[in-house]
Amino acid sequence: MGFHPTARGFGWVVFEGPFRPIDWGLVSARKDKNATCLKRLDGLLVRFAPEVLVLEAYDRESSRRARRIARLGSSVRRAADARGVETVVYHRAQIREAFAETGAKTRREIAEAVARHLEAFRHRLPPPRKPWDSEDAREALFAAAAIVLTHQRQG
């Protein structure tokens, strides 16, 4: 299962095997975002009972994530541990390396590579972001899928 937190909630993807997503979604959190995200994640962990929860690095030293997201990342790991789910964390450089053979380097290029490889995601790819636009919430789906595909490639 891939998990990607955002400023507005998180995106998640559950895979049954390589290139076989079985379910995915976006969770929006308006108030008490971390508590809402953890509650929703716990429900997903109970529902799907994944073997592994895969995250992108969230610590403040290796990423430019906000403090709230860094705290959420730590809480997510504890929640997964409490459910007996292994967690694996990959850095952005590892994700880029996993997609290097496709020529994808940026988040957008990686999302496009994911869309090419996962038919179920093709029609969900948001249009390219304009400099004045905020990130489309659907980008979290692609980031969650990319981190799982990175993990599958490493495994």
C-alpha cells in the first residue's frame, strides 16, 4: 500500500501485485488534519491488511516537507507498526532512480510514466500544472503509486 500525504489530506493506492492496483483514493482533511488522516488510514489498514506500507521520506532533514507532514509521517509509521504492517521509506532520489529508464525525472514526468504503466490511472492524470495553480489533489494518487512501483522494483 502506498501513502502520500498532502497539505489537504492524502492519496493512497493498494496493489495486489506488480502493476495490479486493486483500490485507491484521496482523503480530504479540513480540521485537525493529522488526526483525520490517521483515523482514515487506520480504517484502510484494517480493510486491506497490507503487508507493507510504503512512504516517501518525510523527515525534515532529507525533504522539504512541512513540520505537520513530518509529524504525520512519524505517526503513520507508528499506526502501521501497531497493526503489524511493515513500513518502508524511500527518498525522492530513489524514486527518480526507479523511473530513470523511462526518462522521468520530475514529479510530473513520473506521474505520466505511472499513467502509461497503469491503465486504471490514465484518465485520472491531471493536466499539467500552471505556475500559478496549486497542486491538483489527484497528484497524490500518482505519487502513492510511484512509491509502490519503486518498492516493487527494489524487491
